[in-house]
Amino acid sequence: MTMSKPNTLHEIPVRKFLRLLDYLDKVGIDQRAIAKRSGFNLDDLMASDHNKLLPGYRYSGLYELAAEAMQQLNIAVPWGSGIGSDVFHFMCYSIINCQTLEDALHRAQRYQEMLYPMTGYKIELNVDGDTAELKYHFDASKINPKFVPKDWDRTEFSDAVAKASGMRVWHAFMGWLVGRDIALSALKISAPAFSEAYSESVSSVMGTTPEYGCEYTALYFPSQSLRYRTVHTSESLEAFLRNAVYALIAQDSRPASTGAAIRSLLAKSGAGALPSFEDMAENLHMSPSSLRRRLHSEGTSYQELKDHYRRDIAMRHLRDDKLKIHEIGELLGFLESSSFIRSFRNWTGLTPKQYRSEFIDD
């Protein structure tokens, strides 16, 4: 079975691809080779309409290769809190089993504290009553001079770019971890504003107007958000890391999906008795009525999500012959084989036996 391509609704103009490639050229990285590895012909890209939109996942792939190449210059890739680098990847591995957003941020803080002498960036979580503060410490003196070439149009404002992009990544990453939006009450950046267009971009994706020239860089959000359950697994993390930039572009450009959060929580539950609707609402720190409204707005229901989850598990087991059909039904919590067969036919239009036969025949 082939996997479908990522959603192409999140699109990026060609000029942004070219800006990234031009930057690579300025820091001494072979932009033509990186473009080719990402599936682009540089000459064709440069000759195309610079306002033409391309799928976001293609920009993500290009950025991942760029980050990999930049990492060869120095372990401390300064932009976007190092997203795409090994440092970022291993931080994600260290926090994925944390149960709440607060636990994940505290562990990330400890991880980044250890590497701060090498990377020059770290987060710090503070709570004051109803408000949580996530500070982003960034030491510009740690930036390898190769990353800020003199002929780059953002060299003079590299400190602001590093800090704003770091906060942008952390805001989107927190939302991804818990599968829901984190509403910001304020955003402070300890650097001067340098571009009205860039400031507007930051404002639009983070939902608040940044205040520049502050004493420190930080974002602020309700402290109750720290109790949100993390909803991802090691498996979903691997999928995220394969296309991290795209995942955060998507997180930036639309509200976090409650359905996606539930699917990840179901995966944590195993295949047997699944959480009740009320338990799931409690896990997401929502009232049952709020959860029902959110799912309705996404065109789904908890029952449908559970059915899809059990269907996917059943299909996976039916694709090999390790378990008998009645054993798969029992694994999914069906007391009678007939109930499992009937449900599977409703889900797929085939009986389990027919599905297994078709797959084996293929």
C-alpha cells in the first residue's frame, strides 16, 4: 500500500525557496546540489514566477537538507531554535514520553541547558499565577560568523531573526505536542524590529503583535495550558521529524486538530478497551460539551475516530497471518466474532476474510 502525499493546502511562494537557496550560497553551501537533492532544477526554479505557490512539504524537504548542510558548518544552527538539526531531533526524543506540556517543557529546558555552551540558545519556563512565561535565551556571540555573511540582507538584524524564529518554532511545537492551539497573551523580543513585513508575518502566525526592544525574549500564555496532555507517541514523532518544518508550517497556518490529538491518545491506549468519551474529554482538559463541539466543527465524532482507529489496527493485523480473524476481533474488544465481522464490513465494505485474501493476492 502506498502512503498519500502530505496535505498540499499549506503552500509557499517560490521566492521563499529562492531566498533559502540564496542564503546557502552566501554561506558557502552548494545551493545547486541542495536544490537537486530536494528534487528541484535550480535554473527552472529561478526562471519560474517567484509568486507561484508550491506545496509546503516541498519547502520542508528543502529546509531539512539545508539544516543538514548548515550543521556541517557548526553544530549550533541558530535559526528557528535549530529545527532540522540533530540537536533539535534529540531534544524531541528526550521529551516525547512526557505526559503533560509542563513536563515536556521542563525536560526540554534541562536538555538545552546542558548544550547551551555549544548552541547558545535555551528555554526557561516560569509560572506566575495564571500566566506562564517561556523565555528564550539566545547568545548571539555563539553564532558562527559563516551563518551571517556580510552580503546577506538580514545580517544586520540576525539577532532579531534568530530570536523571533526561535519563538515561532516553540509556539508551533507546543501546539503540536498537545494537539491544540496555545493562545498567546504577549510576545516580547529583545531586539529591534527590522521589517514591517516580517513583523506582520510573526503576528499573523502567533496571534499576537510582538513587542520589540524588550529586556528579554519570551512568550506568554495561560498557565492552565501546562496541564494539557501530550498526545503523541514515538511513532508519530518519527513522522513529525521526517517533515518537521512542514508540520510546523501546518501548525502555524490552521488551528490544531482535536481529532489528531484524539488519534494519538488512542494510539497510547492500545487496542483493547478504549477510553470513554468523558475520559477523553478529561485527558484533553475539555468539558464533554466543548469536545463534542470541537469534533463537530471538524466534521467528525468520537465514535467515528474510534472506529477508524480500530479499523486501522484490524487492517494491519489482517495483512499478515500471525493472528486468526477471531483473535484480531478479541484484541479489539469484540466479544463475538460475528460482531467484529459486521463492524469491519461496515468500515471497509469487505469482510475480514475478503480483505486478507485481497491483500495476500496483491
